[in-house]
Amino acid sequence: MIDYIKSNLINIDLDTLRDNELLDFCNKINLKTGELGIYSNAFFRGLEFKIYEPTKVYPNGRATVEGSLHKYWNNGQHNFNDFGIIQIIEVTNDLQEKFSISRENCVLKQLEIGVNINPPINTETILKQCLMHKTNVLKWTFTKDEGNYIQFKNQRHFIKIYDKKIHYTNKGYHIDNEIMRIEKKWTKMIELNKRGIYTLNDLINYGLIQFKNDLLKVWQNVLYCDLESVKGTPNEFKYTNVNWWGNLKYNNFKYHRKQLNKLLNKHPNNTKKQIYDLIDGKCDFLNINTPQINPLHIRLKKVAS
């Protein structure tokens, strides 16, 4: 369930990290002035390690690490397979073994959780039927790395839903099934600190299953208009129009959202409910304390190749 993290590294010897044979640190140079950048960085299995130059606040310098733990598990290649509690613990143990980075020494600054599910219908169709998150219009965005996705962002976190199959098919992977990914990313730690989560170790001890409700709420709060459910109803063209929803006063919005949900619940397929159940089941599966064999993952090697 854990994917991207950004963390400060504390109680770590910077010289030992800099001299690690698995890391090749580089520093940017201003070609006009000859000045060095404020940090040097190195990459390993999709994680970026940074060592910053000393400042008044940090007279001895400081280090950070950021990137996808899920991709690290897959040798930095992808994150479209399952990544559960067993794999997370193995990754963090590997970071301890290779770089002397313990879970207690990773002070989290950002955190992303997410699950991959095999949706009941085409992912693109689902995304087109997701109109809003609560009362906020979902924004369509394109990036070279992830392709098209829908998201909503506020000051402390953002949510994202996208077609993981297309994302990696475009990169040359062969994927047979539809894969839809639902993510929530905290860009500020205020909410998580209130839960007692400061370090990566706190996160593991907190229990990843506790984040199931966060992901379920993300999906539950999506205003989802299934075209089949509203077809032929008096409000068909209103309910499929995001601009119409956006212009409603809040009381009217709540009323029509309730009416739309009634239509969804009456439909025999009820795609929104199916996806809710899939997220629920996948979160439970990923937190089973039993190793699962997945042919798509690349198990961590204990020695450098």
C-alpha cells in the first residue's frame, strides 16, 4: 500500500553514505560561475538520495531519500503489481542492510498510499464517469511518466485515480488485465502526525490496514455517474454534466447526489459499489502477514550484482 515517500535521514553518517559503493553521487555545477549546487544526489532502484551542503541550520549537512518503495521492490522498474506488508518490511530491511538506514531514522515529510485493482469494466470508461471529489471538479492531467489521470489537490494532500495498464503498456510492458490505481498522497504531515506517525517505523507500527479507510473514503467521495444507471431518467443529461453539478448550491447538490446514488444502487451491476468492494478486498489482501508469490516482482538481491 505504501508507494512514494520523502524523508529526512537522521542519525546517519554522511561520509559513510557518500562512500557507499552502490551510490554514485554527482553535484551540479554552474558553468558560468563554477559554483556547486546545494546538494549532491545519487539513484538506486528508483530512490533518490541527496546529501546537502552545510548551512547555518544544518552545520554538518543533512541527507534525504525519496521515491517509490514499491518500485524499489521491483528493481526500480514499475509499481503495477501488488506490494504488501511483507514486501514493505523486506524493502526497509534491505535499506538497513545496504545503506545503514533504519526505519527509525527516516523522518517522513511526504507519504503516498495506493492500491491497484482489476476493475469490472474498462478503466477509461470509469475515469470518464468520475465527475467530482466531494464538491470539487476532478482535474484531468497528463504527464510523460504516468499518462492521463484525474486528481484533486488541496494544501495538505491530493488524490489521484488513473489507468495503470495504459501507463506501463506505453512503456513496453505486456499487461493482460485492466489495472486501475487509486492513490492518496500527503504533501504535509500534519494529519499523519496527529495519528502519531513521524517516522517510517511509526508508519509500520501504526498498521497499514489503518489506511484502508482513507482509500475507501477517497472512492466513496467521488461523484460517480454511471451512464447506464441514469440512462432514460429525467435527469440523465443533468447528472452527466459536471458543469451542472458545479453550479448547484450545496443543499441542492446534496439532494441530487443522494438521488444519483439511489439510481446507482438500483442498477444490477453498480460499478461504484463493485470498485469499493475491490479496494476493500485488496487492502485486506495486502496486509495478510503471509508471503505471496507474484511472478511480476523482482526479489531483492542481498549482494550487489
